Amino acid sequence: MNNILEELSGSLRKKMLQHVAGVQVLHYIPGRVRIYFRQIYNSPAKAEELRNYLGGFKEIRSFTVNHQTGTVLIEYSPEAVAGNKFLQEIEKLIVSRYDRR
């Protein structure tokens, strides 16, 4: 059973890394992140797909997806994310990509 979970976790991680390749973290503080996501820029269909995906996470308090600018603002509960390994991985990736200037 653990091997299956590890495989699933590995495949999710690979998929996540593919999507994160097109992401630039514009601003991050725990509980709030604004990112530029080139895949949704001028793509209403991709933006809607992302809205549907983000809407499935109860840990996300609110989000705004703007296909005209390619930006996504996500507000979430850091405490709730602590209980979701998948979201913890995403937060780690976001933190690693945030470059304060």
C-alpha cells in the first residue's frame, strides 16, 4: 500500500513540477500568494480549468484567477495547509520560487 501511495505521490509531484515551471511568484506571505501563471495568460479556458481545480480545496479561503493578466491570487489558511501533504508540497515549491528583490 505504501508503494502505491509513494508512486502516486511521485507522479503528482512530477505533474506539479511541470505546472510550476510556468509560474512566477510575485508576492508571498504565509496565507497569501500572488503568482503569474503563463499558461492562463489570455486563455479563458485554462483560467476556468484552474478556477475549478482551486475550488476543490477547502483549505483555500478565496482566490482570483485573471486570464487577462495571467495572475492568480490565493488566500488560504496556513494552519489548514499543515494538515494537507499535497498543499504543503505546493507551498514549499512556492516558497522556493519566491525571489524578493
